[in-house]
Amino acid sequence: MSYEVEYRQNAAAQIKPLTAADFLSLTDALRFAARDPFDDTHSQPTADVHVRRVDFGVEVIGQASVFVDPEAETLRVFDIRWSELTAG
């Protein structure tokens, strides 16, 4: 069983500046999380049992916040944050 992934409007706008590599990393990370949203291997828990964090990134260090709806079998991406990696 796999959950469907939905992007909320503001989250969809937040992905526009991502490079193709980072967008692919995000979609891959969400696809893995959708297989079992409560598995700590692919997403981290928060204080709210239904909100999880999904890490991604190639050229950035990023994290997507998702709301897990078990009844609808849906991951709703509501926030995407990242910072660029610096050479060092």
C-alpha cells in the first residue's frame, strides 16, 4: 500500500526555485515516505502524530513538512524549506 502525495498551494509555490536535481530528490524522498509514512527510516516524527518531516537535497539541505491522513491514505505537503550548501 502506498499513500498519495498532494502539494498544498503554498508548498507548490515553494518548489519553483529548486533545481531539477533537488526537485527529483524531493519527489524521490516523498515517494519513499508514501510507502509507509510512519516509518522513521523515511520521515521524522514531530509533536503532532500526523505531521512528519521528510529530508531531501542534492545542492541544498531541505525538509518537507507533510500531514499524514491515514483515512484518505494521503500525504499533504504543506511546507518546504531548504538552505543552499556552501563550499567549504
